[in-house]
Amino acid sequence: MGVALAPGAGIPETGGPFNAMVTVEFAPNLRRHVDCAPQLVAPGALREVLEAALLAAPELAHYVFDDQRAVRKHVAVFVNRQLVQDRTVLDQPLADDDRVLVVQALSGG
């Protein structure tokens, strides 16, 4: 599967090497609602990275964020395989080569 670049993701116009990037992937259980290939976006705070990745599929934002722009309770965000605990602030700094995975949390009885 190829990796798509979010708009404005920072490819040098000279065609040189990629700038430092963060990979953001939305799990299949979210992509079934709105297809979105993995995105490469510039490093920054987690919120900025998520917002940049969602530019490729703005309709997906409704599944990820609530009306207060907090991560929905049924969605889990992982950075480098570590669960993000704070769903509201999302100010964790991300660096080049970090990986973000957004999944729909499953529950049941």
C-alpha cells in the first residue's frame, strides 16, 4: 500500500529528499466510513498532526473528534504504540519518524 501525502506536507519543490515526517494511519474500522490512506505530515503537536492528516479526508474528522474537538470516547489514538491518555489537550510533541495510529475502540459485553 502506498503512502499518500497530506496537502502541504512539505515536499521540497526541487524534488529532493523528504522533510522529516510523521506517519498517521487510520485503522480499517474507521476507513470503512471514509477511505483515507496513511498520511505523512510535518512534525508538531499531536493535535496539529491529526488535523493535518485529516485534511486528506475531512469527513473522517467527525468520527475522530467530538463537537469540542476532543478525541471521541470510542476512538483510541496511539503514538509509537503507546495509548494517548489525554483526549482533550493533544499537545504531545511529535518528531520525525513518529507513528500515529487512530482506531475505533471496541467495547461490549
